[in-house]
Amino acid sequence: MGRGGTSERPVGVYPGSFDPPTVAHLHVAEQAVAQLGLVRLDLTISLATLGKDDAALTPVASRLAELHRLAAAHPWLAARTSPRSLLADLAEGYDVVVVGADKWHQLLDPAWYGGVGARDTALARLPLVAIAPRPPWAVPGDDPAADPPAGLEVVVLDTDPAHHHVSATAVRAGRHEWRARPRL
């Protein structure tokens, strides 16, 4: 580590739309901090998302306010926005970037970059990538198609399978018990 903090004080970024934040987002954040010794993890919303209709999302200010309320109960958690869209740009300056296995497969898809060479160049800029399992998407080591390009360091987080199927889409559809709530 050592790119965003120092090897003694590593800092991570967990990009997402967080529309809304879920108990799984919070669980993944807790596991990343515990397993990787992070002193801070920034939940970061891109102001211009890739692959999503920004107009269909809850306004950024509302999502950010909700993340700030969640972070208030966790001294190692912060909420941020970024004008950057590409994950390699969002992760610049950090020691770790946290993604779900679904996002990992998007990162590996050359179509987002215009080809394999451009993808590998972009991914080479990433710090350590911490991947949270999210079936049915494979993680590195389970399927060669999920393995990282040469030179990219990844780790698969040990997460509770009870959180693997939690989604913000399901929360918006009525699974309110999956919504992350600030501790009182």
C-alpha cells in the first residue's frame, strides 16, 4: 500500500451510487476496514456516473446527506463526492479501492475502454482492489474470466453471505430492512 496514505495509515475509497446505502454497503465497508487495516474509507458518489441514468437517481445532495449520517457513527468512515467517473480516476491517491464483484466484472469488460489494451492501461493505475463477493458474479480464483490482468493486485474480502443478495434496487422496491440506518 502507500499511495493514498502511508503503509502504516492506509486509506480506501468505496465508489458507488449509494441510492440508497444498504446494510450490505456498510458490511462491506466494515470488512474492508477490518481486513485491510484501513484508517479511513471514503464512500464516494461520482457526480457523473457511468452506465447509469443520473436523472433517474435520487439527487446527489440527498444521497450524500444520508452517507454523512451513516458516517457520523463510524470514525473511520467518510462521505464524499467526486467529479470523476472512471474508477481509475476515482481511486487516484488511495491505497485501496473497494468494489463489488458485479462492478469488478464491469471493470474487466474491454467495451468500457475501447479495447483490451486501453483497459489494461487504465486498470494498471489502480491501487489494491478489494472485491466483495456478490453471486452470481465470479471472483478471482473462482473463474479465470474474473482474474485480474497481470500486475494488478486484488484481494477478495471475506463477507457474510447473508449480505450477498442485498441490493439498493430491492430497497427502492420495498425491502426497507436492507436500508442502512445510522446508529442512534
